[in-house]
Amino acid sequence: MITPGVRGQGSWVRKQHKLASCNKSSGQNGSALIITLLLITILTGLVVDFVYEVYIDSSSLSNWGNAQRASFIAKSGQAISAEFIREINKETYTDKREVELPVTQDFGTGVILIIKIEDENARFNVNSLIYANGLENKDAISSLKKLLEYLNINPSLALAIADWIDPDSEPRLYNSENLAKNDFLWSIDELRFIEGIDKNIFDKISPYMTVSGNSIVNINTAELPVLVSLDNDMTEILAKNIIDQRESYPFEAPGNVQNVSGMETIGQRLIGKITVKASNYRITTRATVNEITRSIESVIDSSDRIHFWREG
């Protein structure tokens, strides 16, 4: 075994010390590199989150602005419709059930406005089943039964609707007063809450019903099921005769319906139940701004009084 000398031993110690220093320095550099990488990762994550939040906030702000703009445009459509209705009220009769105004167009800036005006007097008013004093309107109930029967729907559903509206708790059918509103409907959509009216039935009856107006039917615009419901003796053939007559010569007075073949007697009984001119209108305006849409649905009468207003 060879033992190094003192001088050689010192050189060996220095080498070992230098080696240890290098290892220590390498370890420190490695730790610093790891810490740096962690900091970069954290900062990158923070920057990504910040950019994402800015993007979301900017998008939300932009969508909010587009929604506000669409809402104002839809309201402008309602004002345009009211002015249009004032003009058509000058006419002797109303012979169009539904009108889409010519402002249905793309304005070239991502803005689209659609306006639809409907004659509410073309529909049967379900609120007419009950008088304002709470008593039932037997003629109206009979008419609704006939309308439902024509649509192949159980006519007894008319009694369930009457129970939903009338103020008392006496059922006309089994359980028909359960959870009843006992008040007039403010929207046709409320019919969905009545037991026995599912989606299929609602989709069948809703085009022919309203909850607004004076309960007088416009024979110039009412569709076949509504015309059939006007009188117990009204047949589908007679109702079609009315439609054929008005397509050629719209009725200018309620009494003119007696001139339709077969309507001589029934026409007399309809006086007071029918009109030839709309007095209540449903207005639907839909505005789209950069794919954000807002719609307004309202019901107004010929004196500009608003009976219903819903925004969505």
C-alpha cells in the first residue's frame, strides 16, 4: 500500500474539495433552474387565465351591448306596428288574419327585424267562458265544446277550463278544481297547467284561442274551427261557404253574413257575436343583432291600450 506524501496528500485534498464545490454548485444551479421553470409555469398560467377572463368579459360586454341594442330595436318594432294598426283601423273591415310588415330585412350591419301582427278577433276567447261576475257563460261553453269536438278533442275539456277560471270551488268534472287558478287567464300558455291539456292538445287548440279582446269573432279572418263553433247549427259546409264568400268579397258589415247560402237564419243569431273588423291585435317583434336575439310579444287594442306585454 502506497501512502501519499504530505505534499501529495494536500493536492489530493484540494481536488476533493474542488470536486465537492463543483457538485454543490451544480446542485444549486439545478435547483435554481427548477424554481425558474416553476415560476415561468405559474406566470404562464396566470397570463392565460388573465387573457381568458379578459376575453370572457369582453364577450359578455359585447353580448350585453348587442342584447340591449336588439331590445331597443324590438321595441321600435312595436311602435312601428302600433302606427300601422292606426292606419288599418281607418278601413271598414279587416280581412287579413296575419300580417308580416315589409321591415323584415337585414339592415347590412348584422341587424334583422321581423314584425308580425295577428288579429286576435279571429280566435275564440277562452276567458269568455265566465262572466265578470263569476257566473258561467253557457253559450261560450257550448261554443268551446263544439270547437274541441271539431278538432277531435274531448269536449268536456271545456268544463275543466271553465273550472280553472271561475271563482268558486265547485267542480264540473272530477278533480277539475284541484289547483285551479280561479281567475281569468292572462296568457294562452296557462292552458298548459290545466289537467287534461298535454302538449299535443295544446298545440292543436292554441292557434284558435286567445285570452284577449271583446270575445267577438271577426268572420273575415276566423279559421274553419272557430267559424264552426259560432252556432250549434253551424256546419263545416256553411263555414266553408263563409270562407269562400269572404275570399271574393270580404264582409263589410256583420249582417252581410246572412247573404251566404244557408246562413239566412243562423246569420241573424250571430249578430252581436261577430264583427268584420279587428279591435285587438297581437304584435310579435323579433330583433337580432350579431346573432343575439330579443323578442317582444304584446296585445293591444285599437285605442293603443296594452293588454299584454312579454319580453324574452
